[in-house]
Amino acid sequence: MRPEESLSTSDMAQLDAVRSTCPEIAQACDLAREFTDMLRQRRGHLLRDWIQKAELGGPDAIGILADSIRQDLQAVTAGLALPYSSGIVEGHVNRIKTIKRRMYGRASFTLLRARILFQS
């Protein structure tokens, strides 16, 4: 959520004071908001411009993030632009790993397979 939507007026005043005191925090907030907007609105075509802004004018930590994103730019751009998601698959993988951890050292692969296949 945007701070304007979720913070009280006193909290907003405090945030504005911190932003005006430290320009590096203000830059980090602005870059984080831009990146969040790209994620929510699926605007992958703006990623290169954001990376350039982050590397040139952002704090070191955000510059490191931008450099990491640049290393896998095509995949991140596709993730921001395409409507496809691997969330369902990741959920199933997480469920299987949880079952496996609970059974660690107690049963064979056959029982693990049966629990995964027959669990509702």
C-alpha cells in the first residue's frame, strides 16, 4: 500500500521529516515505489530505465539490487510483463517439501509417494 493510504497524518509528517532530512532515504523510497508500481501494474518495459536510475542516483543497496536484476534482465522483464505465474506450482512444491520434512528418516520413498498422491 502507499503510505498515503495506510499511515496516519502524524506518521506521514514523520516520514516527510525523515525524507527531507536524508536525501538518500528519499531516493530509496522513490525508487522502491517505482519498482512496486512496475510490479503491480506489470510494466516490464520500464525496467531498464529503473535500473539505470537506481545504479546512477540511488543508494548503494538499491544499486546492488539493480545490478543483480541486470544480470538476469530477460527473466525479470518477462516476470514483470507476462501474466503467467508459477505460484501454483511453487505452492505444490512447498507442500511436498513439508511432507518430506515431517517424514524425514521415518519412512521409505514409497510411503512418501503415497502420502503426496493421496493427500487431499
